[in-house]
Amino acid sequence: DGGARSGGRGGRGGASVPNPTEALSNLILADVTPNFRFYQYGLDSQNKNGGLIDSRRRRMELFNKGMFGTEGLLAREKMTAKEMESFRRGIFFEGSFCFSAQRIPGLQILPYVLVGDKQSGQGEAGEIPISDNGDSMIATNVNNFLPPTEMQNAQTAQTVKKTLKAGNLSMDRRCSSCTTAFKDVTDLMSHCKIQGHMPVYEQDVVEEVPATNESFLSFCNVALQRAMGERMPRWGRDYIDPKSQKEATDKQGRSLGVNIYRAFSCEFGLARKAFTGPLSLCLTVDLRAKVIRTKSLLHNLAEMANANTLSQVKYSAQVINKAKRSWKGEIVICKYDKRCYSIVDLIFDKSPTTMPVPDLGMSHADYFTQKKKIKLEYPNAPPMVAVLGRNNSTIYLPPEMVCINELDPFVKMQLPLIASYRPHERNEAIEEMKRYLVPRAQKTKGVGGGLLPAVGIVLKDERLKVKVDCLPMPVIKAAGVLIPSDRGAMWAPNIAKANYRVSPGKAINLNVILVFHKDISRSSLKLYNRVRDLVNGFNATYRFPDKPYAQVAAGDDRLHWGAVEKHFSGKLPPNIFVLDFSKPRQRTGSDPAYAVIKHMLAKSGYLSQFVNFKNYDHDRNFDERKSFTIMQGVARQILSKCGVRVWWVNLPKSVPMPAVFVGVDVFHAPRKYDEKRGKRLAKESVAAVIVQVIRSHEEKHNSKVEIYSLTERRKAGKEMELGDLMNRAVSNALDILKVNPMSCVVWRDGVGDAAIKNVAKQEIPEVRNALARRLSQAPVGGAAVNKKQIPLSYIVVQKRISTKFLSLDGKQGLPCGALITGLQGPQHSTFYINGNAPSYSTPKPARFVITDMDAGFGKSKKVLSDLSWALCHDYPNWTGPIKLPSPVQMAHKLAELAGCLEDGGDSIDDKAYANKIYFL
């Protein structure tokens, strides 16, 4: 509402290379050494009662004790401390198993007890470590893996076989006894001679099998995480450069109260240069920004108490109550390790000096000095911050060591400006990362050089280049008027001139209920008149009356939704439309009443439009042009919500009509601390399905929007198994909209690479059954008996990806609509379409994975990329191309709206909202 932006949008576009035919990706090609292999050891952890140990932390403690302890396996194998430190770099604990880059000495015969317990008598002779509480760990089995079959070069394997027959052995330039790699054989042999080690030779492959793609990538990525962690601090899933810290400022040079860090996102994946080409290992490197407040929670508390110094803050009872109301349940980020915690309580009668650490016999101030090597600046300053730790335990942190994670609304609005990177900055970061991860690139922590080459993963000095095809702007018309090709990035000015020529006698007059904040009561009617004139200026099917049907004055929060609830308790006429001029309180970007009022209206199928006066104060109106632009967008939204097709986009002629387009997405609400239950809880997720019908390729047959939507609550975090919901949504839509389709295309968001196969297998049959049921006229949920199959295509859309495409010199981005088909996934046909970006950022593509395409769409898969690109211009909430096809972007908006409602959208009247895009 009110022109608010959301995920999947495009910007107006910055500098990009014109009409490129080739591009440079942020994928660094990699390879494995000829004798690469890795090992997966199964681990069984049990408590004294024979039950499984759930705590990963406890399992890790047992593993470290049994493997690396003073009485552990490697110590018993006569490894020195230095040798153990080097060997340890190549072992990766994963909970129920561990990966190892080399065979682990002493585990030739399995199962093997790593940690025993006194009760069972394991290790009575002191052969193995013993746990005092009865916990134990056993290495159960080992799998010896080679690279995936598709990565193994048959010619190389044949060559190796011949050299073995001739008495020669293939050898890698890395050590088999430690994690060290070398640039040349001379250095390797010298190292082995001095240390008494051996190179990695070709081994007997009888017991070794090719790894699955998933297992291989798991090993590569845990090794990558270890390699990155040896060089940079970790922040979430990314790694930051501490030297890159800079304080963000606004255009006038004033501090915004946050620091920005460069963060590197790196992940191995498998890709092909063509769908039938060989599979290659690639490292995707992306540059991101991490933001943290410059002021700690102690600073915030001191400001609340109006204190001049941080060392002697006195808190009144009123300030204490206000602080607890403000911050209990909020997320804080720890300044020294960047971990996030939920605040449980603020302990104002304790400070780091006066609060002891349980079982350690020292204060928290001493603990930070001695254990963390951090000297607190204000050790006597209360309060202690109680936060939720592992396993719902409570831990205590000094207030100067944490910052509130939530940023101020003004800073959030500035994030695109202060936390974005241009193409040349990303390109430089990729080259920097190559230098970090190549063999012996620089001195590193611990023993040896670069970890990746030491385990047999070698980065090439080559970035993947791809061919580019720039898609033309589709034909777009507004009320029969053609949008010029030079307005393809933003056609709002052209839309403003559209005239739909619906005679007043055929128009539907809406009964508008005007809700306004009491602070703008004097100008509310004047502002209403502006919206009315813009809506009616289109001469469309729906019109606003000269005066509102009713006016409702409202306040903040409860006084807002309470006033609306009171008004709607009476009898109302048909064709109700609610126009709400909201003005959220200070320090809040959105109106808390928004979700409550939307929930009320959704029960009865009422349409509504919110205009947020916090984003721009139309009452004072310092910038007439900005206000007019926003109000124009509001007018278009109002018409779209009513069902007017504001503009028409030509679709590929090879798509059989009538066509059904399905968009699917799932919204996940963030976890919040529940004070009653004492832990962070996630609200249920919400899935949304949009079904849109296009009758023909002619604009005149599609003057109205034909759409049906359905939502469903899901278990928190659950994105799979939406087949039944999709079946019901498509079945209901075909019946309500009365259409017998000739084709169907599904765009499914929210699916990762590993889940694509299972999701498609579960959902595609359900959609096919819904289509076939319509032809056979079976009841909803009934079995279809018509054997005719409507052509179906099923596409997984991935919008939050790290893949980027730049000009060949790395200095510019690609234009919006750049199509890339030269980067394919391991299993399915894939294409990328580049989105827009402002000049201070880098354009980001969306990935489209075609899991199924019937013959009815033709032989070329390009019809799906052309169709997807055309529908990127069809989203009624943005007069320019967006990154996603409109059906899936609308599903995203609907899922987000329903997810914010108290009941997760259960009360939404889906039938009353048919043919209405009410969720914009």
C-alpha cells in the first residue's frame, strides 16, 4: 500500500554496458587434483542410558576429546602437537559424522570407540579417553569417496591406469601426512624429506566410490568455511574484512550511527557451460555489506536516562520500566563475535563487576578480561543484559558489548545508498578472494599454506565467461496507447495520460470510507480530492464519488483500529472501498494498526488502500512533484485492486491460449522471543498461490484482471509439499473464472537446489490433476477421468542468489533483460534474466530452473524465457520491469500480507476477492 517497495523489484537502472554479447560472471573455476578423495566417518553418540545425544555442542566436545585430546586417538598414534594441529585442519565435524581429507590413523578397523564410559568398562586399561557422566562416542563406519562420476575424466583415468601398469605412480603436489600444498614438486619432496612425510599418491580404488553431488559439495564447502575462517572473522554465513570498517554518513556528511563492513560470501557449486557440457566445480564469490550500530545498548540506555556520562548513569524506576518495555524481546548483536541474541531481561541491580560467572569464581568483568581478552571500558555500569543462549539457557552480557540489531527507520531507508557495491567493487573483491585461497598466497594462521589446495581443491586463474542475449522490451499498451521503447525502464508518465473511455453510465461508483489520522484532519478532504481526481482521471470502470461515503477520524495504534472497528460494526452499502491516511508514531516506519485493519477488512472481502504519511507528509507537501508521483501510484493501485488492467503486455504467440499462470511463494515470519515460554518462537509460515487467466493474445479480450488467490498456514519454516494447496487453488480458479485452459505455466519460488527434484515430483502431478479435472468436470478434489493433457511448464524461480554478471572488464553491470543460458545447473535446463539496479549498486539476476516443459509450448525453451521476461513488465504495482514474473511477485506480496495477519490469512474471503488484486 502507498507505494511501499518489497523484494523482487527493480530500480530505475544505473550505468550498464550497452548491448553486450558476452559477460564475466563471479564464478571462479576450480578443479580437484588427480588423486583427490575424501572420507566420511559415521559417529554414534550415546548417553549413559543408551539414548542419542541431541546437543551438537556436547557431541563436538566428545569428538574433540576422543580425537584430539591428550589421550585421544591421534595422540596415541604418536602425533606431535604440531602434526596434530596440521592434521586437524583437514577434519570437519558435522554432528552425526565427520569429513576428513585423509584417512584417519587408527581407524582402519571399525567400529572404534573414541570416548568410553566407566559404567560399560570401555577403556579400563587407559587405552581411550573416558567420560565421567557416561556419555560415549563410537566411529561406526567410513565411506571412501572419489569426485562425482561426471567430474572424472575418462581419458585421465585411462592414462593413470597405463602409468600404473608401467610401474609409475600419479602424484599430487600436496602432502598426505599434513595439510600443506606446494607449487612445485621440488618443494614438496624437500618438505617430505625433512618432515618424514609422504606425497599424495594414486591409491588402490577398490573400496572407493564416486560421491554424490550433494556429498561432494558438502565436503568442499566445509573445507571452504575452514579456509575462510583461518583468514577472516565470521559474521553469520559470511566473512568480514575488519580493516574495511567505515562509518556511514548521509549526503551532508552527518553520521548515521552505523558502521559498514565488507563481507565476502563464498560457496562452491557445480555448473556446466552448456546443458550437455561437462560438470565443473565453481566457486561463487559475492560482496555484501554488514551493518552494525556505532552506539552500544549502554549508550541507548544512557540517552534514555538523560545521563551525561556512561560510567555514572542513574536509572529511575520510570526509566527502568520504559527500557524493559522497549527492549525485552528485541534482538541484540554482540560486538566481538557478531552473534545475535534475544533479550530476556535487563538486570539493573547488577554490573559486570558485581555479577559473578557461575562455577568460575570470577566476575563478568574479569571473565571478559581473562577469557575473552577484552578489557571493558565501563565495568561498573549496570545493567547486565540477560539473553537467550544455547538450549534456551540464559547468559549475561555487559551492555557496552551489545548493540540493538534493529536499525532506525531512517537508516533503513538509507541502506540501499550506504550498503551497496558497484560492479567494479565486486570485481575487485572477487580478485582479492582468489588471492586469499590459492596455494601459498600469503602466510596463514596455523601450520601450512592455503587449506583448499592442501585438501585437493585448486582454484584456477579463470572466471567463467558466458554468452549474453539482450531481450527486447515487449509491446506494452495502456488503454490502447503504445508505450515507446525508450520508456521501457519507467513508463509511469505515459500511464498517467491513459484514458479508458468508460462512460459514466457504465462505471461503478465506489462507496469510499475515508479514515484519517487526527493530526491531518484539516486537510483530509483536500487530500481525498487529489486522490479522487487522479483515480477518476483515467475514466476507468471504477470511480470515486465527489465526497466520501463516510469519514472516520483515528489516532495511534488501538485508537486507529478501534475507530475502524466501531464504524464497521454498523450496516454498510455494497462496493465499499477504504482509503486510510495513516501517520505512524515517531521512530516507527510502519503503522502497527495496518495488519489489524487489513485483518478486519479481509473477513468481509473489503478493498482498502493505505497512504503512509510517514514516508512522505502530503499534508505539509514540501515537494509537490514527489507528492504527485506518489499519489499517481496510489491511484493506479486503487484501480488495480478493483480489477482494472491498467496496462497490457504482449505475450509470446507460441503460448496456447487461454493460458493459466500460477505463482507460488511462502512467507516466513522472523522469530521473536516469547516471554511466557522463555524462548524464541517462529510464527507459522504462510504459503500463497496466485492463479491468473489470460484469455487471448489480444488486448481487447483482457481489459479486466482475472485472478484468484488462496493462502494456507504452514508449520514454521516449511516450504515443501504444497501440491494439495496448488491443486485446490487451480481447481477453484478454473471453476470461479469459468475457463478451460489450453496451457499452464507455474513459477515456484522458495525452493533451493537440493529440494527441486522432490518439490517438482510432489507438486506437478497435483497441478496436472487440477487441469484435467476441469476438462472432465469432476468435483474439486475428485479424480480426473479425461485423458487429454493440457500442456504444462513448471519453473523454479530463485531470486536470492549470489550469482552476478559483469562486463568483460568488470567495471559495469549488464542491462536489465540480459538473458544468460550459458550457465547451466547439474540436472535441469536453466536461464538467468538480469534485473535493474540503481547507479550505486550492481544489477542482480533471477535464476529460472525449468523442471518440466510439455511439447505444447514448442521445441525451444526460449519461449519460457520470453514469457517470463514479458510478465516481468506486468506487475501492476510498478511501472517498470521487475526481477520476477508478475504471478510469483504477487504470490510473494500476498504471502507477506497474510503472514502479518493474526490468523495467517485464514479469514481472507478468497471468493469475494476473486478478480481483485487486493494485496498490493
